[in-house]
Amino acid sequence: MAVTDDRPVADQLSELGAQLAWVRDYLDPDALTGQRAALEAQMGAPGFWDDQAEAARVSTEHARVTRKLDSYESLRKEVDDAAELLELDSSLEAEVAEQIAPVRDELARLQEEALFNGEYDAGDAVVTVTAGTGGTDAQDWAEMLLRMYLRWTSDRGFQTELVEASPGEEAGLKSATLTVRGENAYGLFKAERGVHRLVRLSPFDSAHRRHTAFAQVVVAPLLPDSAEVEIDEGDLRIDTYRASGAGGQHVNKTDSAVRITHLPTGIVVQCQNERSQASNKQTAMRILRARLAELAEEEREAELARERGGKVDVGFGSQIRSYVLHPYQMVKDHRTDFEAGNAQGVLDGALDGFVQAYLLARATGKA
């Protein structure tokens, strides 16, 4: 829904023009045009459909690039036409204001799109939430975060699948892993990786005192099956176990859960939602490849930071956001200082403001 803007229409048009210029700098339509031409050449080559998986990937990328370009050109034309109309007849200000109202929302989406330029940003994601310090409160907090992400992804139209959920001793979750499928899922979820802190009156404390709990969010790109991530079988420890606890509340019960430990890195992944041990192992291996790809991405980011003479914390252990429910309500992102007073709204999935602030700060070198 377009937001009402009471400023003079000329000022609104000036702002939209500046935002379009910003989008052009980051989106680089000329480069996208060249990319589209190269993809079309691939699609027109003999034998293109012989490799169905590669053909689907190229076709999807072509559709994504084309949509970006068409959206940018359409918005630019609408803003130019509106400016010309206002210049020709200033009495048409009300009509022009109505014409550009929906442009603002579409431009905001395109601005977000322009920020996704990483190798995996456009693709799907694997998200793992793990309870940290805080005992039962931390396990309850992990489940609250999972609920927040499920609502946020639902609002965005993403498809999610819970791969694993390990229930806490008294309440909540020790850990949970879900896959998120949708355009730019990984690019968006990168804003969530790190440690999340909750401050509230504990429902598990008989004295109802204030407690602080922590949970960690790890995000990795969900790679296609064709992706080449080498894993030495000798580096793996594979354990099988029976899913137990709340099972049916979160995932289907199974007697063939699989846990895989990558010994060189200490990364542990597990899956229990498939019906067979072989299927659970296959899913767990795919998640492991995703985690290893993310680890390589972090190492590249750290190396780039060293080359630039700067210091950036790209590790999973950095505290990124605080959610305070007592003695006041406030959610604050420590990387961008973006905050919201409606903490319950954020926990119900209103994350866009935090994510967009982080993406913009990262793009401009401020995060």
C-alpha cells in the first residue's frame, strides 16, 4: 500500500529522481544489459536443453535480470513522464501525486534488489537457530526466533521447510534448521546471522525476575545439487539416532535421524524430517555443503577487509540485535542503530526495516 506524502509534488519527484540515480549506480543497467545478452546467446546455442539443470539455471537467471531491467526502465519512465506533466501544467499536481504514489513502493523494492550482488544472494538459504547462554529461557528464545522467521518468510511469500528441531528439556528448542526458498532468500537472511539477545521477565522463574537470554543464527546458501563443494568422506563422523521429544510439534517423528560432524571445522548438521536414513543423510550433506560454502564466504570477506586495511567482524559469534521486553519495549540493531518500539510487532515478523537498514549500511561500508 502506498504511503500518503503531503510534501509538494515537485519535492517528491526530486527525491524519486535521486533514488533512481542511486539505484542506477548500484544496479548498473548497462552491465545487466550485457549480462542479459550473454544469457540469451547461451539460450540460443545448439544443444542448450541437453543439460536440463543448467538450462533451468540460465533461464531463471535470464528472467531475474530481465525483471530488474524492465522494472528500472518502467520506473524511470513513470518518474520522467510525471515530471514532464507537472512542468507542462502545474494545475495537475493532484493527478501527478496520485500517479507517483505507487512508484515509491516499487522503487523501494528495486532499491533492495540492487543491494544483492553477492555470489549466492539471489538464491535459497539454510537457516539454523541455536539456543545459547540462558538455560530454559534461551531455548524458549530460540523457538521465538524460529516463529519470527517463519512469519517473516510467510509474509514475503517464501517457501520454508523445517529440516530439524531438537526440543529443549523443559520448553523451547535447543536448535532448529529450516530451508528457505525464494528469490534473494540468502541475500536477505544474511542480515540475520549473529547472536540475538532477549531481555524480559522470565516465565520460567518463580520469582518472575528479569533474565537475559541469547540465541545464535547461522545462515548459509542452499546450493544446487550441481554445485561443487569438495568434502572428504574421511573428514566426516556420521551418527544415527531416533528423533525424540516434541517431534510431532515441529517435524515428523522418525527412527532414522542423521547427525554429521565435519571434523576439520567442527560444523555439525543434522536432519530428522525424512522417512529414511538415506534421505536424511542426503539432506544433511546438502546442508553441510551450504555451511562450508558460507564458511568460505566469511573467509573471503575477512581477507578483503584485511586488504582494505579495515576490520570487520563477519563471524557467527557477534551480537547483532537486542530485543528488550522489560522494563520497556525496544528492539535495536547494534550494527546500524535501527530500532523499533513495537517489539511484539518485530517478533511477529516485522523485520523488513532492520534487514533493509543493514543491507544499505553494508553496501555503503557502514556495517
